[in-house]
Amino acid sequence: MKSLLTPAKVLVTLAILAFSATANAQTPASSLVDKNAMHEDSVNSFISFSPVYLDGKTYVRWLVKNDKKDGVFVVERSADGVDFEALGFKDRVGTQLLVNLFYSYIDQEPLQGDNFYRVMQVGSDNSYRYSSVVKVINNGSPVQGGSAANAADDKK
């Protein structure tokens, strides 16, 4: 039986809680996760990453291939594409099957104007890797989106 509280989940959960407590201060996500205790994952399982703005919300979607690791995905947003803040997380489903897995997250209150999104994949082995960064514009129109196919080629 797998442990529900892995070191990576504890680290990211604490980071999310710390972020929630300081959300108004716009704390960058990079300051919430101690990357000194982590290492960059040599395997990038991102296939695509495509946030879409629709009716006042941004739907963040990503597809991963053959993801064998347990852990979490941390969804991050930035107004300038440089300083990111954590919005929330999704459990990472590790599987030995050769399947692609689809994940999604809804940003209920995107910023007015430019919104930059990325996802940080965190493994239970304290590894991490970022998706590409995608810009979505919230100009009040019903639909606006962006996408990054083959996000595995990008390191952010």
C-alpha cells in the first residue's frame, strides 16, 4: 500500500498552505518550495499544456505521457511571466501503464489583462520539472486561449 503523505506531497502542501496565508502579498511560488531539497527531473512527461479563458475563468489543461511517479502538480500563475504564484495543486497519478493522462485545473479569478500559466510537476522522489509557460489574456471577451504542444521540449 502506498503512503498518502510522501515527502514531496508534504513539502508542496506546506507550500500551498503558506501561499494561502500570504496570498495578498503575492508571494512567488519559487520562494515557497525549497528547491535546495529537490532536484530537476530528468524525465519530462508533458505532452501539451493549454490554458483557455472562457466566461470569466481560465481552464488550465495539460496532458502527460507514461507518468510513472506519484506526487503532485502545482499550478502557477504570473502577471509578468517572471514572478509566479501557486494557485493550487492536483495529485499526480503514477502508473506503470503506457497511457497518457489528462489533468485540469480552473482558475476561478484570473487577473485582468495578461495571465501567464505553468505547471510544476513534483515527484515523490523530490524531483521537479516545469511545463512551458503559456500566456492567456483576460480582456473580458468570452473566449481567449493559448497552448503549448510538445511542452516536453521547453524548460522554464
